Amino acid sequence: MNAQGAAHLEDVLDALLRRPDALIVPCDDDGFRVPVPESLCLPASRTVPLGADRVTGLDLMVPEDILATVAAWESAQVTGLAQATVHLRTDPKRALTLSIVDGRPRHGAWITAFSDPSLDDVVLTGPGPVVSGSRAVPLRPRTATIHKSILAMITAVDDRATRMLGWTPAQMVGLRSSEFIHPDDRERSVANWLELLAKQDTVRVRLRHRCADGSWLWVEVENVYQAAEDGAEAAVVAQVSDISDEMAVHEELDRRERLLHRLAESIPIGIVQLAPDRSVVYVNSRLARLLGVVGGAAVEDLLAPVVPADRPRLDAALAAALENDTDTDLEVQVRHALGATRICAVNVISLSDDEGAPGALLCLSDITDSARMREELTFRATVDALTGAHNRASILATLEAVLAVDASSVTAVVFVDLDQFKSVNDTYGHAAGDALLVQTANRLAGVLRRDDAVGRIGGDEFLLVSRGLESVDAALGLADRVREALQQPVDLGMVTVGLPASIGVACSAPGLDGATLIKQADLAMYESKQRGDGRPVLFEWCPGDRARSA
């Protein structure tokens, strides 16, 4: 390192030592904590008591910050200076800045410092340190040794065991180790001890050990069998390791798993989890109530109530999730075991290794009521309430949709206007007029093909849309059938009336939109009305855009 770099490190170190909020922890070249050099001239409140164990600064921090701290240490070995954000075990919610500076030239040690990042740009004049050294002391040693007789009687404990568990040697020596084991773990502990005696080797067991304050500490005990030698009896040396952090993670995961299981059982959604080979991993109880299925280990059995017409779509969605990692939302009809047919929304969700369980998840919910309401709203929005034909907006939208996708064939628009509707309505009343309109709509629907549509666009005006015709002649043939259907008298109960109508026809052509076609059919209809013989008139382009008879 050049002189400029060394001077920079000196400046950084001096700045840290001057900060009253900085907690100083010296370390040797291997990262182990060492006594505070006298050259630092620091009060005890600015340092961390060293203790009897040879430990690193990692013992001060939460486990989640260990990797970041190791990375900072490795970086400091190269540059002489590094920083990381860490949290102390005694205050895990508070973020601190860890600074690592090479202080060996002046102080014979690496200097690590914990400081409050919010005060980095503040001149501190307060009376006390922000980070308390006494509160940063590790809570307990991570390892300890306990000596036992062949009968599991405790014969000796080291100082680390006392600091780990809180018991003095006098409180433990002479008692069986089982007296300190959690009741739920004693059976496993005894089985492990019997295995030790049978093998006369080393065995391990994980259990909860009682502490002097009444708490339970998860530990891993490595029992090492020591055979009798030189007149000494066989004995066991137990190496005890604190695994509370690891077990806390396991317990938290277990709690979350139980919570998720309870949620899966309580939500009003049927859930099926499938493995990549389509085998069933999990099914909640709601699914059985939803589908009326009892038991059944295969997905084919569980989904058997889905009506045959909807199975191909559901199977395709499953294949997409399992093979292509694709999610799909669809609706299917389900025939319940009791006979009722319900509508279910199905969310097919792909699961990958990121979720820890590759495969697929099916979530089924009963939407019968909402689907029927949706159909009712759709019906009201698109259907003329009196005649059952499309309403004006719906038939116009249908025409535009047909023109957008069917440009290779002829689409015909037939405009029908009832000639005597007003006189029937005025003479016999609105009920008779309504009956006339209903009869008209029924007769028009009777001459249409499956893909054709009829709509009521005004009081006594109807519009027919016929797609996929081969020629203009076919359109005129449709108009003739309309005329024939309307020629028969209509029985209104109190009276029988005729149903004369004026009929105009227009056919699609490149560049024409729906509004233009309707305008052309309307012009042709007026030409038919002027002629008065009821024959349909085909609109053809001529000067002045006038319609003339075909």
C-alpha cells in the first residue's frame, strides 16, 4: 500500500476512534477478538468485554449477517478497509454500520467498529455512547462439554456449560442427564443412550435441555464413548452444541406450515396440489364438498365430476402448467354427485423449484350464482326485453364483428320496417302492438341460419345480419324468405291483422363498415316502401347513392 493509501486508513481509523457512538472490537489476523490495545486509549463503555472464550466478532451479530460480514472481512484483507450493514444479537431490529480497518501498523490489530449510520454526518457532542458495549456481549457460548458415567450420571461440567445453561457444577454433578431433558425428548434421549452403549462408539441426538432460568435450549449432543482403561471405568464425554437458531428456523417453518394448512382447509376454495407426474400431493376437504367426490387418489378420480365437454380444456390447462410453466384461468361445469350442475372457476397454477414443490396447483371455486348473474346482466345488455332479439347496440356490434373476420364471403344486411304497426298500435292498443312485434321477431328468427342474427333497432324496425353468403343472389333469396314469412296474418287474440313490411338489402364490399351498410339497407328499404308492393329492394351504387330494385 502506498503512502497515500496508508494515510487514508489512518484518517478513517482516527475518525472512528473519535466518534463517541462507535463500539470498538479489535481482532487478530484470523478474525478472533483480542484484548483492546492500550494505544487506543478507550473507556470500557466503548469496547466489548472479551470473556474467557476465543471467539470472533461473528458471535456478536445475528446469523443472517454472517455472510455479509465475512465478505467485508475478505475485502478488507485486500484493501485495508471495508464496511457492511449488520445487526447485533442483542438489538436485531437496529441496523449498524460495521467498519473494518487495518490498524496493525499503529495498534497491532485489526480494528472493527459498530456505529449508527444515521449519525455519519453529525458532529456528536453528547455525553454517552450510542451503542452500548455491555449490551453487545454474546448471550452464551455456542459449545460446551459435560462428562457422564456409563449410567448417564453427570460427573463434571466445564465453565462453558455453566455459561450456556446457567447451572453451576454443584447443581448438575451427581444428577442423571435425563433430569435436564424435556419430557417430550426423553424417550429419544434414552434410545440414543442405549445405542451408544450397544455400539460403544459416538452417537448424536438433538433435544431440548433445561436451563437454570426455566427455559429450554435446543442442543445437539455428541456422546463419545470412552472405554475403560488402566483401571478407570468406561465413561462418556458429551460435546454440547447450541442449535437454537437452527431449530428456531425449523419451528417457524413448522408454524407456517400448520398455518397454511389451516388456511387451506378453511377458505371456500377447493385445492389440489399435483406433482410433475400428475400424482396427487394434497387435497383439502373443501374440494370433496365442492365436487361431491369421496376419496380417490388419482387426479382423474378427483376431476371426474367435470362435464365431458369441459374436460379437454381442463386437461390442456394442466398440461400447460406441468410442461410449459403456464398459468391458466378457465370456467367449467361440474355435475355434483347429488345431481346439481354447478359452474366452477378453475385457476391452474404452475409450481416450480422456487416454491420448493414443482408441479401444479388447482384452485376451484363455485361461481354458479355470480355466473348466472353475469349471464343475466349480459342478456339484459344485449337482448331486446320485449322480443328476445338483439337490441340495437348488440346487433350493430355483431355486424362489425362479422365484417372484421369474414371478408372473403358476402355479408348481407336486411332492413325490415313494418308498414302498419302504428295503425295496429293506435287502434288495438299497446298490448296488441307488442304482440305484433313479438310475432315479427319470431318469424324473422325462423328464416335465419344458426350463425345469422336478428335485432330490433327501433320501434318497428328490425335488422338481419347474415354472414358467409356465396353471392348477392343468396342475399336476395334471404330477403324473399323474409317477405314470405311475414305475409301470413297475425292472430292478436281480439283481431287478426296482416303483417306487410318494406324490406331493403345491402351487401358487404371491401372498405365498407357496418354503419355504411345499414345506411344503404335503409335507403333500399325506403325504395321498397315507395314502391308499395312489398318486394325487397337491393341497394346498388348509382348517381346520388339511390337504391333501385334488383
